[in-house]
Amino acid sequence: MLVRYFAAARAAAGTDSETVPLDGPAAPTRREVECLLAARHPQPPSGQPPLAQVLARSSFLLDGVACPDPRTPIGPDAVLDVLPPFSGG
């Protein structure tokens, strides 16, 4: 799965994107992917909030479509965009 980070999420993760292998017999939920991402980036760059904190207030796009339900399964070839709140909105 490809994860693309924007704005504060990019700063907290320390990268603009990453490929995350999803192993296992069942597709993980969006919430499980959030936990996986937070575990992959436990220490934010200096001066940035932890990624887990940013993820908790972010919106997500799954293959270009809004993904508000944290129980949505995420497939291994998916693209997940992490969109934190932007200034003014």
C-alpha cells in the first residue's frame, strides 16, 4: 500500500510518502493501518507532534475517495492519503 502524507502529517512522519507492506490473510482496517503507521514513526522530527496525534485528527482518502469509516478495509494495492486539518478549514 502507498501512503501519502500532506502538511502536518508529512512533517510528523518525516516523509511525503512510503510504501507499507500489508501482510496477512485479511485486509486491515483503516484504524489498524493508522496504528501501524504510528508504530512505524514513534518519534517525530524535532518540533513536530507525534504522527499518532496527527492521524487522530486527520481525514483520509482511499484511492482518491473520502474514507471516513475507520472500519474500512485497506487492500495491499491501495493508495491512502493522510490529510490533516489545514489552516482555515
